[in-house]
Amino acid sequence: MSLQDRMDEFKKNFETQAPEEALEVMHRTTEQLKESGIAEHAVKPGDQAPGFALKDTEGNTVTLNGLLARGPVVLGFYRGKW
């Protein structure tokens, strides 16, 4: 099963269990983001990420170059309020 198939299955299962109000907000917000054109400026698969340094959960500085020295890196981007 491909990753896309697994993601589609996860979404389908999630949407059968999530509250209707939450789904409405998620779908509306997704449409607003699409209409904003933000995806045109997003990092695409294969793009080179800029170097960065961030604190981990223990307050230690972690750099992209340091992580790459240990092997491939997968970056996840979250948009939202914390």
C-alpha cells in the first residue's frame, strides 16, 4: 500500500469519527488556505531547506546540518496557534 493510499485511508477513518463541527472548520480552513495562494510559495518535495538552529524539548540547540550529518531528515511544518 502506498503512502498516499495509507493517508487517504487515515483521512477517511478520521472523518467518520470526528465531530461534524470540527470537520466543517477543517474543510473551511483548508479551502481558505488554497484560495490564499499560500501553496504556491510552499517548500516542495526535493527543495533544499535553508539551514536553521532550533532548541529541542530539552533546550539543546539542534541544527539542520548536524542532523543531516547523521542521515536523511524529514521536516514537518505545522500551521496553527499554540
